[in-house]
Amino acid sequence: MWKRAIATLKSSLSLHITNEGSKYNAFHCHRFISGSPLHFQEMNGICPKHVDSVITFVLGGPGSGKGTQCARIVETFGFKHLSAGDLLRKEVVSATEYGTMILDTIREGKIVPSAVTVKLILREMESSDNHKFLIDGFPRSEENRIAFERITGSEPDFVLFFDCPEEEMVKRVLSRNQGRIDDNIDTIKKRLKVFEALNLPVVDHYERRGKLHRINAVGTEDEIFEQVRPVFAACEQTAA
């Protein structure tokens, strides 16, 4: 179970966009106001809502099938699915002050500060009645991971890594035919190189921590889910 509450996120959380990421200072506990983008309401002590939350990071390269498996986990085990990429895009579309900042950051070729992504994730968690969360596509780097753990004061309960050979991921992405401009072989291979450079150190970290469940992501959807199912079944048994 998640040992510490989200409430270790503090009040004077200041974000400074730089090429390296973000800096922040923390003083007082806050609770997210549901539906109010990245604004906070101060409260004292621990936010009790998610003390017993189950947090799962879901990692895997483009085309590894993690999105499909997340849908199966939600359906079978009742988790709330949070995609870091979707949350960033949603904030941009909302045209809030932070959405504009995120869009400008991306346009300038910079990386959105990890603290911003973490705040978006925590806001969604705080507004949900669920206590079981799949955080999909995050952390993408060691900097992401460190920011999450520093801001929340916690680690995930466990981490799924969909381990898929590069040639299989390339084939899957090319066959998706979703009309995305980045679904071409050169761009896909570049994305995979970035994934390998940034994401695999996160995978290695959680493997050393004994939290990683490596899933062989080659096979049918059902075959892969039969590897995933026991991980969550054991989690539910432990919780019970």
C-alpha cells in the first residue's frame, strides 16, 4: 500500500521553467480543488483521502501495448487510468494559464517541468473517488521519478514494464494507421532511442528496488494480460 499521503505537496510550490526542469520550495500542505486547474486550497495535516491508495506506474515504449493492457486492468480490477500525456494535452486545450505555459514550453522545444506533470497527476487523483491508480507513461526519466518522489514523499507500490523488442514496436506503431504525423519509421526509431536513453534507467531503478514486474509484451492481447492479471490479483489479496 502507498505508505504516505499526497498531502506532502506543500504550499509555496514555485515552478521555474528551465532546460533542466523545475525547482520548487515547499512549506505548507495543500489539497487540490476539484475542477480548478492547478490552484490549491490550504489544509492542515495529512490529506486522508489517499492514505491507502495503490499507485502503479505503467512503463513501456511506443507500441509496447501498455495502453491496451491498461484498459483491461481498469475493466478487470477497477483502477483509475491516468495518462501523463493526456493530462498535459487536456491542460493545453483548457487554455488555462498553465495550459498556455505548457504549450509555449513545448513550442520552444523544452521539456515541461516535472513538477507541473506531477501536479496534474495529483490533481486528478485528488478529484477521484477511486483509490487505485494506473499512472501511464510516467515517469519518463529519472528527473521525473525524483520529482514525483520528492513532491509526494512516496514511491509507487509497484511498476509494470511492458518489455517489447524494437522491431515489434516499430511494426505495431506503423500498423496503427491513426493518421499521426509521428507514425513513420524514422520518427518512431528516434522516439525509441529517446525512450531507451531516458526511461530504461527508471526501469532499472525500480527493478533494484524490487518493485518492477517485467511483462513479456509479445503475444496476443489475452496472452499478455494473463501475465498482468496475477500481479493485480496478488495486490488485491494483500489489500484484503
